[in-house]
Amino acid sequence: MRVSDIAKAGSPDDVRAALAEREQQLRHSADRLLSRTELGAASRVLGGIARATARQLAILRSSFDHPIEVSASACRTVFELNVLCRYARLSDAYMDAVITWRASDETALLKGALRLSDGFTPQAEQVVRDRVTHIEQKLQQYGLNAAPPVSLFKMAEAACVEEEYKALYGFYSKYVHATGWLVCANDAERDCYEYRQIFLIQSQTYASDTHSRVIELLDRND
């Protein structure tokens, strides 16, 4: 399959239309998969990945009038979701682990909010602490490990896409980290049309791969 078969380049209107079409396909497949509770963790995890990918494509559709950093960030997330999709499908244990990570992620967010915000009333702070305790108790109740997620690079290695990870990281990192390029390049250099096209095309490619994996699971279990 050629890239041109799954990723649209050209005018902003053409690319927006292609992104919108893929977004709707992903949302529809996400709804189908999330309703298939008999598939267990796969329903929740892959349905969530499809839905999250659609959300990033919506961000990309609105990014044309914004600095290229918006496109870079969305492209990175679409790629990371694709890596997670590939990784989760390697085994039932990996699929189950993603759900456990959701709990550890929420705990980290809540604890971070307590450290970073000074706007909590004592009552609100206690509500947050009670939620953290509740999550930790549930994990213990079901004998689950609250270990943090596996690093994205380890997931990419397991899914045999580590070279793609290295290539994309070397590109998008110049836009989402405090780099010399971000600091010293002028606006015209940073917002280079050709670089933006790379983010748009790669995002469509990764989203298409994610969608095909979701569809394959649905078709196999219809």
C-alpha cells in the first residue's frame, strides 16, 4: 500500500477533509468496539485508543492557523497511540496492563494537582486524597500492580517499530522540547511548509494503521 492511499497531501482544505473522514471512521469504530464488552480489556483499551486518536486528528484539523508546534504535538500523540495499540495487541497481559496504568496515571495526576495548585480548600483537598486512597485500595483488592507505564521506547522495541520511533523522535522533538532550533530559528524557518506536511502525512499514516488494527479485531470477532 502506498502512502498516498492512506494519507492526503495538498491544499489545506483537502487535508482537512481527509483528516475529518479518518476522524469519523475512528469515532465510529471506537463506539462499536466500546460496546463489545465481551471482548474484555480489548474493548476498553483499543476503543479508547481509537477515540483518543480521533481527538488528535480533530486538533490537527484546527492546527493550520496555529504555530507548527501544535501539529508536532498532535503527530507525536497519534504516533504514541499507534505504538500503544501495537504493544497492547501483543498479549492479553499487555492489554490488561494498560488498564492498570490508567489507575496509576490518575493517581499521579491527583498527587501532582495537590503539589502544584494552591487553590484547594481543605475540603476539596480531602476529596482528592480520598480519591487517591480509593484507587490504591481497589488496586490492592484486585491484586494489581500500580507500577508506572512501560516507557514508550520499550513498547516500540516490543512492537518492532523502534527505528520509526527514533526517526520521528529526532524530528518532532525539535518542536516540543527546549531545543536550539525552537529558540534560534525564525518563525518562517520553524513554520516551514514542508515540515508541517511531514507532521500531517505521518499523522494520517499512523492513524490509518491504528484504525486498521481496530477494524481487524472487530471483523475477527463479528
